[in-house]
Amino acid sequence: MDFFTPPDSKAAAAALDVCHEYAEPWLLNHSLRAHAWAVVHAASADIPHDGELLYVAALLHDLALTPPFDSHTMPFEEASGHLAWVFAAGAGWGRVRRDRLAEIIVLHMRDDVSADDDPESHLLQVAVTADVSGGGLDRFTDQVKDDVVTRFPRLGFAEAFLARADEQAARKPGCAVAELMGSGWTDRVAANPLDATGR
């Protein structure tokens, strides 16, 4: 199965360009791994979904963790959702599709969404959880895990991501990531088995 090839669309190509321009290498690779995990899970669990919408959401879901787009008042997932909405408007997407893109990005930091109710949000949640804290990695074979991390190395992801999360929590104590920081989540992120490869 080819889970590395992006959708063949101008919006998908532009999302990758934006992520290359603004996301540090560790964050860019996280976004690309998130897409790969999502595609693998969709195939194995037979979850029909909008491939372009999922790809763009995966590429843009964390851009508000970068200095140019960081909001000092708004949770990063909400700021990323707004940023993605503007991106989608520039890509010529209609309002309903723009709203869906922003919704998917916001929901990746909320309670679990079922695949039946919202396949793209479910897939992004599964993918990001696996990549960040290692939750649900048993959904993926050892070969898939090795392929994904080889193609898009971790590059010190856990340390860099936790530093950004800590900054977010300190400035916005009511946000979702602040709640996670007090739940033992940081230990799970630091102990993610994906980092055992050393890549």
C-alpha cells in the first residue's frame, strides 16, 4: 500500500509548500507522519474519507505552534483551524469545505470522534495520538512503523513538541494542551516507542 503519496491536487501541493516554509523539520515530519498513519488506518479499518481534506488538515493542523502563527490568547488548535480556513479560501474552496477543514483541525485536540460520525476527524485523531504519545500504535504493523519513521524521521520530535506544549500551557492555562500536561501525558510522549529507533 502506498501511504506516502499525497493527493494530486493544487491545494495538497500548496499545503505541503506552506508546511515546508513555516514548520521546522521536526514539525513538518510529524505532519507527514500523521497523514501516513491516517491513510494506513483508513485502509486497514475500511474507513471511506476525503483524501484531500485529510491531507490538508494533517499538514496544517499544528502550524499555530510555529512563531509566525502562534496566538497568545487562542488555543493552538483553534488558531491552526483559522489559519487553515484562510488557506482554504485562497485555494478556492467553498465555505462549507473551509469550515470542515477548520473543524477537523480543532477536533484533533478534543474528545474522540467516531469514524461513522466524522471519518476525517477520527483519522487525524488516531494518527496524531499514535505519533505524539504512542497511543494506539498496536493498530500498525512493525513494518509500517519502521517504514513511516524511516521515511519521515522523528528528528527529536518529543523534546521539541513538549517544549512548545509547555509554552502553550503556561500562556493559556485553560486550553486542551494544558489539561493534558497535568495528566501524565508528558511521560507518555517522552516514552513513545517510535523514538526507540533513534531516528
